[in-house]
Amino acid sequence: VYLFGASYTLPDSTGFAGGTTITYGGVIDAGADATDKNNHYFGVSIPLPVEGLTYNLAWDIVEHAAAANADDNVVGHYLSYALNDKLTANIRYEHGNINAGAALTGNAAGVDGLESLTIGLDYALWENVTSRVEFRSDDWDGKTDSADESMTVNIIYSF
């Protein structure tokens, strides 16, 4: 298995794009030869002219060696606004295809046309501990009933 990671922040001399951070991460040849996969992450963090507002773009690709599995390809848009030094509002929209989707949906054929919207709030309880409440709605092509919806509450310890 090979692990790769690189990040570069554009200098202020690049004008409006100054401060933009571009990131790549990869896990290559993970798994047995016949079923190994390559995971690629491309990210862009774009500074916005509004204090406390951030935008990030993520593109996740999973290349499957097994001929039966097409590649997974999901793009995520993340918008956050710090309401104050303890409370942050978040919106996440993701779209794409998860072609090895049995774990997600029970559908071995995968998921095409995935659309996921998550709205949430983070609150810093104390140093290194954040609470999060999120509402999420998932839908995809061929889904026979209404969108999957969930409400989650998390306590996150960062170290």
C-alpha cells in the first residue's frame, strides 16, 4: 500500500485566489490483488470575503480493481459560517455515484445520482470537545420510496 499527501496554499500575489489551499491525498493498491482499490481525495479550500464564512470543495474517487465494480465518484460542497467563537452553522451538499454501494443501501448494483444534503450546528463545549447536531437527507436514482432522512447528535473529542 502506498500513501500520498500534498498540500499547497496559493500566495497572496495570485490575487483573488490568494490563500486558496489545494490538497491531494491517496491510498494506492489497498487490498488483495484481485480486489484492491485506489482512493483519491482532491480538495480545495477557498477563502471568502465574508468574515467567518468558509467554502471547501472535495472530490473523492475510488478506483476498484475488480471488474464487477465501477469506480465511485462523489463531489462535496461544504459551506460553514462561524456565528461566534463557539457556534458554527454548516451546510454540506454531496452528489455523485457509489458503484460498490451494497454497504450504503443494500443494493449490490450501487447508487447512481446520489444527492445528499446535510444541515447542522457545531458548538464548542470546551477545549478539544465539540458537540454537533445534524439533519441529513439522501436520495438517488431508482430509489423507490422517499429520501432517507436522519437526525444525529455527536460529541467529538479532537486530540
